[in-house]
Amino acid sequence: MYIGSTGSQPQHTIEDLDLNNNRVLRTGTEGLQLNQLASDNQVYHNVVGPAAIDWRDAFQNFQDKNHQITVRSGTTTIRENIVLGGANQMLLLGLDVDEDTHAPSDKIELRDNYFAHCRDRVIFADNRGDAPLEFAVQGNVFRGYSFDYDEVKPNEKPNEAVMYVVSDNMVTLENNRYDDIPQLCEALPGEGNGERGNTTGSGNERAEVAPVTFRNAGFPPEFDYLRIEWWTDTASRHPDNEPVTYETGNIVMYEGTPYRCTDGPSSTEAVPPDNPDIWTPLDRFPDDVRLTGDSAHHGVGLQRPPNR
């Protein structure tokens, strides 16, 4: 889903966006790309992912995030979403426009979201010149970090923190829970509590995070959504165009049909529909990504609209 341009200025702003209760599933590159945001914007109760499943062979380098949000002014709130999958970054917050003016109340609020399954950096905030702008990161959970981005960018290293900020703006971290990564934010030691420079944190903890349970997504709750990819024989995003093989149990999408590898590692010549001894076609996924009544993190993701 692509709203607003990332092209050179001048660009019109996107104002008062209200984006809710959408399923954006199995995207090749970004799931949500929202640009030129101004005024008051709300992004809530969506299920986005797995995204960036074509990360090995995307049309350009680094077109493999889940959310890309560029904010020019005002308040943008991203809340109570389920966000699955991401490669280079799961969430990029960015954009500077020299002519824009900013009020002390300008804010990006990231609240009560469920983030799971990322290959590289989880959150990267790159709003360098648009002060004053506050980043408020509150009540989110992060799980399922599994670094393998060096398979396309050999010089990449595992990340030590969930969130990286390249900005002099104020950052507030409150009541977030995360696992699998040593730190919450690179600006604060440990679990992300205390104060250093423009970053403050309280109530954050590194602890086990339970998965959500969908009614009928086609996978068990503990499923690792990074195992779903868009089939390709060559990783064009690798500097040497490395050949790609798949391990037993991996799932690929090929011309709209899912296949499971049953005899890996597969060879690069083993196109799924032509090699039933290696690839087993699967039924189309049910894609009922509403939560069960007893799911952990109840209240995130799709919600029944009022009066229905």
C-alpha cells in the first residue's frame, strides 16, 4: 500500500489520513509506505505482513521494509497494529524538507503494536533536521528477531538494539517489551530505562514475548514468518548475484501458489511447479488474521467495526 510520493520536492502533503482494519499480506517489498504526512494521521488495527518476502530479488536495494513512514509535520500515530516480517528494516521513520516548519507538539507516536520476525534492523528513525519532533514509543512488543540479512549484504552485522535514532529530537520509551536482542535502544544501555541525552526510558524490559494466535491464518502461532519467501533462483540484491537454495520446510510463493520445500536444499534450477519431488503445492492460505478470543496481546490487529 503506497500513499504519497518519495520523489523530489515540491510534493503535496497527505493530511488527516485514517487507515484502519486492513489486511496487507505477503507483499514482495514494503507493506505500508506512507509519505509526506502532515496534520493528524492515524494508522491502527491493521495486520501487515509478512512483508518484504522478495527481499533477495527486490527491484532495488533496500526496498524491503515492512513500514516506511515519512513525516513532515503534525502528529502521526501508529497504534495497535500487527506487523510481521521485514528485511533491512522493519520500520523506517524519516524525511526532512527544509521549507517545513515544526511545532513543539509535532510527534510520531508508536503505541501498543505487535512486531514480530525481522531479518535486520527493527526500527530506524532518521528524521535528522525536522526538530522539534518527539518520538514516543510506548507499550509495544517485539519478538522473533532472526538476523540473516548478510545473505544479501555480506558486510551487515547483527543488531544490538531494537531501535536506532539518527536525530537530535526527543525520544521517549515507555513500557515496551522485547526479546532476542540485547538492548531496546542504542542510545540507552541495558533494557532502555533511564536517561541519556535526548532519550528517556521507563518500564521497559527484556523478557519473553508470546506470539499472537490468529483464527485461521494457515500457520500455528509459533510459526516463523521469515520462512515465507518469494521464489527466486538468484539473489540479485547480493553484490555477486548469488544463487539461492531453500531448506526443507521453507515456503515460497510462485505465481500466486504456495509451495513447501520437502527435499532441501533445493537447487537453483528446481522451479517449484516443475519439481514435485522437491516442492509440494499447498492450498491457498485461509488468511483469517483476526485474533482468537484467548490470544496473547488481545486488542491489536483487526477489530470489529462499531455497530456491526
